[in-house]
Amino acid sequence: MKLAVLTPNVSVLAQPSPDDIAGLGQRGYRSIIGNRPEGESEDQPAWADLQAAAAKADLSALQIPVVMGQITDDQIAHFREALDTLPKPIAVFCRSGTRAALMWALANQANLTADERIGIAAKEGYDLEPFRQRLSRETNNAEA
């Protein structure tokens, strides 16, 4: 399981299995956020199974499902609130990790410039350059 460390409190990863969730707890993570909609692919673990694995590992678990190209301001605000309130460190995931990295970048507009957010993600292997225009906006009215 490859974890991309964006900040000391937030890492992103590709779709974990329930066993991977236990491993996150062993590595010191205290929360997970899932950004995949339920049933996005046939090989995707059910959120209920991931949530049960998180509970067993004493991790907080929150699902904020987003679809690339349809990310709303409300979803970004919910994600930002989760980053502020969930026990840290937090592991965020989607199918490949790109959506999770993008959600982190969109939620941190007030704290970091678009260049900084794109650069941090790039160092960890995630290309957010295609989303530069959205990441550069002060208010997010368009869809990413």
C-alpha cells in the first residue's frame, strides 16, 4: 500500500482493502475519508466493509463520494470541515488517489497557492496541472 504524504496530517492512497485499513491503523492513522461513490466498479470493496474495518482498527471513517467533473462547492466544504475535525493523521482514498489529492488541493485554497498545491501533489506522483484553473479560483462555482 503506497501512501502519498501531502502534509504531516493528510496522506492519499489508491483504493484500500479492508485489510489495508487495519494496516493504516497500525501505521498511526486515526481517520479515513473515502471519495469513491458506492459501486463505482465491480472490484470495489463496499463502504460498509471498509467502515467496519476502520471501526475495528479504531479509526474514524467518513465517506464523501465525488465524481470527477462533478465536484461541488458543498463537497469541498464538507471535505474541508472533515480535515479540520477528524482525528489526525487522515488517509484519504479513491480509485487511484488522484481524486483524493484533488479534494485536498481544492479544500486548501486559503492556505496554499495553486502552484504549491500542484507541486506537493506532483512530488507524490499526482498530476493536478489539468485542474490549475479550478485550483486558482477564489470561489469554486465551476465543476472540477
